[in-house]
Amino acid sequence: MDTIEAWTGRTACALQAALRMSNERFANQLGVAVRTVAAWHQDPDMVPRSETQQILDIAYERADASVHRRFSVLSRPPSGSAPAQALRVAIAVVVRGDDVLLVRRRGDDALTWQFPAGMVKPGAAASAVAEQETHAETGVHCAVRERLGERVHPVTGVIADYHLCDYLAGDAVNLDELENMAVAWVARTQLHRFIPADRIYPPITAALEGAA
């Protein structure tokens, strides 16, 4: 079992991912507010208060060996090496009026419908990758409006870097048939029919509610 000298937002989120918990479940287990967990995702370098450090210690110590093994992998800090960079993805949340763009992945029962995304290679800007991968996958041109934050994804375990994007031009078509089965514009109010609510990064929900 690893020894945690001091918890940060990044390692707290790694523990959440190792436990395979949503923000709400993790917050409930720790006895903290959901917004506290969301803040860890938005600021991986933040250091929780001493009492929260103790709560995280207890949660980690009570977890079983499989959780400790996953945490050991997920909590490794990005070092700039190729393996660490390969685990970061840029995700584009593209809005067009009242709709949001989704792709349906092949061969992945854990994640079927999701937002366009692509791996961030060493030296690449995540915002540029979000725009480029959206066009490569769907034919849609978009522009990043704002970065929504990052988290260790609760299902895949990769570092997910989220960007709210504005639609510019192009028809949504499936240009990557090896990876995707379909592409669709979905009403923001119907998003939870395609992606379970507990898997949606909370800042996405807030951004979509306020998006023009």
C-alpha cells in the first residue's frame, strides 16, 4: 500500500477513480460537499485542509487491495514522458443552439455515447486537439470557448481535459468508422438519456445550462 504524505486534488481524484465512484458517491462517502470534489477536479494541485486529509487517509486505508493497485497507477504524477502523456485526452463539448454533439464508440460497453475526444501527444495543446479531433471524427468545425477543467475519468481512468466549444460550420457525419458507429446532435435537455448523469463532469452540466 502506498504511503500518501499529503493529498492533492489530483491524488484525491485518483482515489475516486480507483474506487469507481461518481462525484456524488465519493462526496457522500467522505462526508464533504459535491462542490469540494468538483474543485479537486478543476484544480489538481490544490491541497485539501488537514481534516479532509485525515478523511482521505481513512478512506484509502479502508479500501481493498484492488483499489490500492488501481490507485498506485492512477496517482502517478504526469512526468512528461510518453506513457504519461498518452493517458491524457482532450474532450470537446460542442454546442450548437440547444444541441450538443456526441459520438457513439465501437466495441466499448462501458462508454457508448460520449463527446468527441482525442489523445494529447507530448507538446500538443489540449484545446487544439479538441478542435482537431472533433473535425476529424465528425466533420464539424468548432472553436474552444473555455476550458472546463480536468479530472481522472471515473470509468476509463485517463486524465480527461474538458473544453466547451462553439459550433462554427459543417454537417455532423461519421468520418471515423473504425472508432465510431454514429454521430448525432442531441438536445441538451436529453443528454442524460445518452450519458448517465453520474458520469458527466459537473462543470459540463453547469456550462450547458448557461450556454447560449
